[in-house]
Amino acid sequence: MKSQELINALATVLEKEMSLKHTTPSGTPSTPYLHGPGGLFGVAGLERDLFHTRVMGRGLAWRLPSIANNQTDPLFAYITGFQDESGDNPTTVCSDGPTAGSLKACLQTAQFGRYTYMTREMEVNRVGQVINRGEFNDLRLLNDPMVPELGRAIFPNMSGDAQLLAASEQLARFLEVGNAFVMKLARQLYIGNPTNNSAGGGYAEFPGLDILVGTNKVDAITGTNCPSLNSDIKDYNYQKVDEVGTSPSIITVLTTMYRYVKWIAQSTNLDPVQWVFSMRPDLFFEITDIWACQYYSYRCSTFDGPNIDPTPMFDTGDAIAMRDAMRNGEYLMIDGIKIPVVIDSMIVEESEGDAAQIDTGCFASDIYLIPLTIRGGRQVTFFHYFDYAAGPMTAIRDGNYSSYFWTDGGRYLWHAKPPVNWCVQHIAKTEPRLIFQTPQIAGRLTNVQYCPLQHVRDAHPDDDYFVDGGVSTGYPGPSHYSDWNLPAQ
């Protein structure tokens, strides 16, 4: 739904709901507003152009497609092998032979999460106020605060027209909810865990990659172990990627992991596969610092006989060129193949206070090797979202429940709460889940330590290097002398 359409739909909903008596908002509007006395932009003479300094983040969630699916308990079937033959070899030319072994199968499932956020409460008649003719209402935001790709994933692209954002109080509050969903779900992609679900069902997490890229695969019906679906999990034990003498080296481990899952893909007829590495930005910079040199000298420094030089020689210019190419192209070179790297600032990062093995000024996080597509384009890692436009809206229309509407192709369901006179509030929810169909060709390297000279700014408010600042309460409105507030004589 476009921004102006959303505003028009909201106005219709509010008009219908104003006649209701029972209410749920608190009756205390949440400030600041955008304009008018006490507003964030309620200052006379502002220049038209605005910029935001919010680090929006980037990552794997931005790249995964999202597909509508309203099945609550999907089952995915796998042939995990064949039993051994039974019987004896024939003794004569017409005798019976052994019986071929039967197929073995394993079923996997997935489940929806449930995430909810509310807008800040607003007094409708307060919207549109300006202090005087000196306050402009045509502000223009030049850099969109929401990544454009988000509208094509499971997240709301509520920003729409940047000029509307700077002028529309309601749209700005929708944007705040959109940002909350983005920050929540981008991190849930990794750490989502159904053990955190609320008992009453109001909050639920879908299983994230820390679970799905794992080694505890079981049949969804019987609980039988299915080890052929296990991912390749390795622990780097907080070794530093650039420390001299680290064994095995980071290039050895990641190369081995890639070869391992590639062999499975080739041997099970899943090729060609599009893999990506997903890692934190600082970790990618530190790895590419040393990758080219290790790549050119990989296994060349092992002394094995009088004809092998224990000190490998390579052209420094070639190494620099490879390093720069990998950084600019965002990939790692393995066996002559460019494996794309998704730089993801939403991966959880540890510092010295989280583990004794982490040195001061250093950090640790995981590296993920994720198959996006198989057999030349068949998507195997993607999101499902419960489509509110398909099922629930039918009941809403049939019941004439005018306070509900959906946005973003049915990904989000909104409810305009019954107002407290002039005070209004909205609540939104979404129910996504992560589908991960080929865990057997995925890998994860845990506890990788790195020591950047300067840490980049974080996008998630919970992270140590998140920066914002600025005014959150608005600017004081004018205080004029008048005949009704003269000081006592």
C-alpha cells in the first residue's frame, strides 16, 4: 500500500471509530510531535532539506525472498538413504537374488513466529498545528531511512514518499513501528528460538539460523535422528583470524567447510548451488586483510623434501589486487571460485565482557555458510509470511470490522484501537517463519575472534557501537506576553 493510500485508509478508519465508546488507549498522547509547539521540527526558519544519520544496517534478511503461505504445520520430506540388501546371492542361474533395501525418510517442519508493535499514542486534533507562518511544513528528507529492499522482504516499507514522512505525523509513527520490526526480525533471523515464546501465545519466535544450521536434526513425527541432514559446525575456539601461528588458519577452516558441503551437493545432485558467507563487517575486513596472502601461500610453507622452499614466494601486487577485489566485490576466493559474502551487522557479537578468551579491544562472532539456491536457481532459503490479505481479511469484511487493515501485500495486519475521545493508537503484527530446506549443505564457524583498530558503527540499538543522540522531547514552543498571562503586579 502506497503512503498516501495508507494515510487515506487511516483517515477513513478513524472517522468510523470516533463514534465508539469503549476505548483502549491510555488517554495520554505520546510526544514529541513533528510540528507545532514542542515539535521536533517546530522551529521557525528551518531549511527544507533534511538528512538522517541512522545507520540502517544490512544483511542476509535483506536478500531473502518472502512468500505468502498460510499453512500452520508444513512438512518437508527427505530421502535420507537406503537400507542394506537382504538375502543371499543366487546359487544357480534361475535362483532368486537378494532383495534391495528400502528407502529411508525423514520429515522436517517449520513454524511461524508472532511479533507485535504499537504506534505511539496521538491526539488527532494536535496534528497539523504549526507555531506561525515561520514554521515550514514542506520539509524534504533526502536519504530514505528505510532500506528500499525491505519492501521486498518481510519488513514494512512504510517510508514511501520522503516528503510525506517529514510532513505526516501519522506516517512518521508508522515508520517508527516499521523500524522496530526491522531491528527485531533481522536479528531473529539468527537467534530466533521458540523456547522464548510466551505461554499465552501473544509472542512467538521462529527458529533462526543458530538452530537451523545445526546438528540435531530429527524426524518431525517420530523424533528419529536424521544425521544426514546435519549441517557442518566447527568451533574456532576464539582464535584470532590474523594471529601468527594460529592453527588451523581461517582460510584452512573455511576452505575445508566449503569443500565439505560442496562434495555433499555434488554427490546428491544439488549442484549448481549458490552459497553465501554471512559475517559481521569488521570480521570481513580483518579476514580480507590476510586472506590473499594465505591464499597464495596456502600449504606452500610446509617443508617436505630438499626441493621445496619452506618460505613461499608470491607477488605482493597480486595479493593486494586480490584483497581489493574481494573487498570491492564482497566475496572470498576459494579454489578459484568467488563465494559471495553478505556483510550482516545483525549477527550477534561478543566482546571481552562476554567471554574470558576475548582480549581487550577484540570481538568474536560466527560465520555462516548458507545455500540460497540449488540446481541453478531453485530457492531453498527464504521466508514465509502469514498472508493477512488472503484469509483473515475475508472474516474482517464479512463481519464489517472496519478497524482492521493490512499493508505490504498482506504481511502486516493493523488494528486501529477504539479511541479515547481524541486520542488514537494503532497496533500491528506479523507472523513470519524461516524456511531452510537444505541444512545438510550449510555450515557455521563459531567463536571467531578479530581485533579491528576501530569498530564500525552498529545498526542495532542493543549493540555496543550503536550511536544516535539528538533531541527526543522536541523544542520548546514560543512563550509570548499577553493580557491573560501578565505577571502579578
